[in-house]
Amino acid sequence: GEEAVAGATICALGCNGPELFTNLISLYTGSDAGIGVVVGSEIFNLLIIVGAATLAAPALPLQIEKVPFARDVAFYALSIVMLYLALLDKMITWFECTTLLGAAAVYVAVVYFTTDIANCLGLNPAAATDAAAAPSSKKKAKMHGVEVDVEEIVHSRMVDGHNAGASTPWNMDITTHGIYAEPADEKEGTKSDKPPKRGSIGFEFASPDAMLGTVLKYKDLREVVIMEMGVINLEFYHNFKHVTLKITVPDSDKRDELLRNIEHHSLGRPWIHGYDTTVKGACEHLMHAMKSKEYGIGLKLSAIPEFIIDVLLKSTLFAVDVKDIKKERRWPLCFLGAMFWLAVFSWMMLEIANEIHYNIPALPSSFLGITVCAIGTSFPNAVASILMSQQNKPAAAIANALGSNVQNVFLAMAFPWVIYSYQTGYQPINQKVAGITEGVFWMMATLILVVFFVLLPNTCTLSKCNGLVLIMVYVVYLVLTSGETFGLWPP
């Protein structure tokens, strides 16, 4: 449906943006790292993301959704064959790059009609729907006695993190006022004239698929952000996980009551503040991080680069920041602004790779692109896959990895080639880059390996052993590629 098409187009541009811009910029700068980043990302996604998602799955063997898996495997195999044929003569013609880009449109159409096609073939319609493509909806709940609309948002690069589900009540509290902890201001052997404060552990979810488990703990609640139009964002952080509970309370008196209850039961630990789309908001966030006793030395240090990036984004995107509810309709401009910054950061990564090659000639740009840069651009996807698996959605993580690989070839490679070929008078594009042909063979070999594991007895499942093997194969790939680069053995 429309959600799946959005995932295969708009979200695909966002997910594959670093690879797309790296390839585009490398065409104009003459760097060999661009296409290497895309090929390296393909191999990383299939081996590390699928392997990590399998190992992180709460229940094994991991069940694969048959129809989306078969669809994405077929298109990924097609994209590899088309890429191999296009690179045979080390040149990319106008016909070849437009054909690849046209295949992206075909893929989007098939994604849109997947359920209809599955129904015509007599397959199970439920299995034909991608887990990540299900429509999101708010859920009714009571939080500290106040009726609210709740939406859980999981922060990751790979997918739209809005938690899907029907509009059914959530059991947010074990009791009317929450789950009580020990008094926070009393120590053993001491007395206080003040009434003891009692802190709540958090909110209990009826659904076991909540990102941070069935209980969102107050100790993980770092910020309470007061938005416009009765919306409050509760920002939970736990290790690499970041989840936002978007709470809507239309009545202002009820909203104020809820804020007082949250502050009381959390013992005032979270930072309660309004959302500021300007640089002033970034400065306030840095000052809070440096002064807060809840932030350890690691969080204080990480707040500095976060502040620098926040200043860059807020100084340019404040007028179209869709986190401000009044500006949600400006999402196309916000998307374009985000893509601009993706392009800037991709250019910076390429420049660093070129400088490393310039100062250390033994490290060619193509090698850096296919290994270090590829890992850098795909690492957020790997983290997201682990988080999704822990959320009991490992099949969705694998489906997104395969879909991302398809669009890496059809969009991240083909689109920059089309732009560059058009601007150079439809001249063939030289793609004589060391290690790329071998990389394409690795793409096909790793796909065959994944399909082989899925088709083993206990069809359409992946085991812990399969996940470990996939990760080990990637390690072997890095060792072989490094050995060939440094002349330890012939290519």
C-alpha cells in the first residue's frame, strides 16, 4: 500500500542517502571511494545486519516472512546481475544507468501491489505484508489517572519507527499512581522532618513488544519535552536504545496535572522543558548536559559533538523543523534540508578518505571505500537492526536490509550515474575501480548463502548458528580484501 511505497521511495532515499551522495560526489571529484562505499555497504548489510538481527532475536529460530523475502531476494539478485553486466567493460553508458533507475520504479510498483499479487497466487495475505509497512496509529491510555493518546516512536535510521497497532487501551500503570520504589530521600540510620518522597519505577505496557520492554522505567526518562497543541514527548534512553512516547493531552489543565505527576513520581530527575527549534535550544541542551548530575562523563563528552551538529542543523532547518507540530506540513522542505546535510557529511567522509590515501599511499581510496567508509555508512543500520530484533521484529529488520540493498543499486548507484551522464553529454562513465568486480561477486555469493540458510530444513527460518556464520564470513571478507590490498596474496 501507500506506506510500503513511502518506505521504498522517501525512506529509501533517507536510508541510502549517504551511499547515494558519496557516489555522486566521487563522480565529480574523481575519487575511487564512491562506488566502493555502495558495494561494501551491500556486503555489510547482508552479512552483518542479517547476522546481528538473527543473534539478537528474542526467540529462535527466526521466522522469515515468505512473500516479502522472496520479492526482495528476486529483485536483489536481478540488481546484482544488472550491475555485473553494466560493469563488464568498466564503463557505464546512458542506457545502462537509465535501465537501472527504471528498475527502481518497477520495484516500487511491485512493493505497492505485493499483497494483491500474493492474493492472486493464493498465498497467505498476512505474510505478504511487511511488518515495517503497517500503518501507525495512536493508542488510548491512562497515565497517572489522566487520559492520553500515546504513540511509541523508535529512533533508527533503517525504518519509520512509529510503532504500529490498533487503537486499543494500554495498561500504563500497575496502580493508579504507578509502581512505587523505595523512599528516595531517606538513608539507613537517618531521619528527615520532610515527608518522604516515593518514586515510581515507570509505566507498564500491556504489549510485550514495547521497545524497552513491558516497563518504561523512570530512571531511563531523560527529558520531558513540552510541544505545541497539548503534545508532550517523553524521551527514554537505555544503552543504544532511544524511544519517544508522544503523549497528547488536549486539555491544558489535565496536561499540567500530568506534568506535575511525572515530576513528582520521577523525583524531578528528567529535564522538563519546552522545545526550541533555534540555536538557543541547542545551547540550553549543552548547558543542561554539563550541569546535570544524571549525566556521566561519557554523556558529557558526547554532548559536545552532539551540540556542534545540533547547531548546524538548527541554524539551517529551524524554519522547517517538523518536530514543531505547527511546521509538520513543511516536511518536504525539511526532507530536502536533511538530504543537503547528508550530502555535506558524505563529502567530508570522502575528503577524509582522500587525505588518508594521500598521506598513506598504501591505503587506496577504493579499499577505504569498500571497507571503512562502507562500515561507517551502514553501522547505524546495524544498530537499528539489533534494536528492532530486541523489539521482537527481527523479520522486519532483515526485510529492510534486503530492501535497502535493492535500492542501493537502483538508486544510490544509478541515480548519480544518470545525473552525471546527462551533464556530460551522455558520455560513458569510467568505473575502472580496483576490487569492484570482486565485490559484485561477493554480493551474489552472500545472497546465495543467506538463501541457502533460509531454504535448509525448517524452511524460512534462521538459527543462531546461521547468524554466527554470516558474521564470520564478513570477517573473512575483510581479511581477504585487506590481504589483497597489501599484497599478502594475489587477487
